[in-house]
Amino acid sequence: MASTTATYVGIFFLTGNSILAINRSRGDAAAVIFVLASYLSLTQLFYCLSWFEASPQGSAARDKARFGVWFTTTLLTAMFSWRVAAVMPWPVAAGVWLMGGSTIAGGFYTLFLYRPRGDW
């Protein structure tokens, strides 16, 4: 588990960057909403990761935290893919969506389907 100091420094840095991004985006409601949604999703991801690490192996709480981690990473991947693909030509945008979808599918496989030998 990461140290508490490093966690607080990371959250402080994330909060500061989000405030600066919102300040630079004044007048552009879509950009402000994107920054806020990203910030809230990242803080939710940190919460789910700490919940996952603190839960005993094989518990229902750990399974719920695992789903929370996958859901928030899926949400973040989709949001960032959408923003990047919007400014790219269509062949590159298709590649961005393909990579994002592959990341989501790979995360689902790793978190829910894959079992190392001996864990069955």
C-alpha cells in the first residue's frame, strides 16, 4: 500500500491541476464539465483502489471494489478517448477507439476472468 503522505501529495497535485484547468476553461462549459468529471472519476478510482487493497482476499467487499476499479477505469478511458478522437482525423480516431476498447477488454479479462495457475 502506498504511503499516506504520497497519497495526500498526489491528491493535492490532482486537485491543484483541476482547479487550474477549470480556471483556464472559463466560458467553455463542456471543458469545465470534462475536468470535473475526470477529477471525480479519478478520486473515485483512488477510493476504490484503497478499498480493494484493504479488503481481505476472497471477500465480497474486494469483489465490489474490483468492479469499482474496472468501472472507473472504463469511464476514464472512454472519456479520454472521446476527447482525443474528437480532434483527430477519422483513421486516427478509429485507432484511438480501438486502443481504448482493447484496454477496457483487457482490464475486464485481467480483473474478472484471468486466474493464475493454482488459484482455481
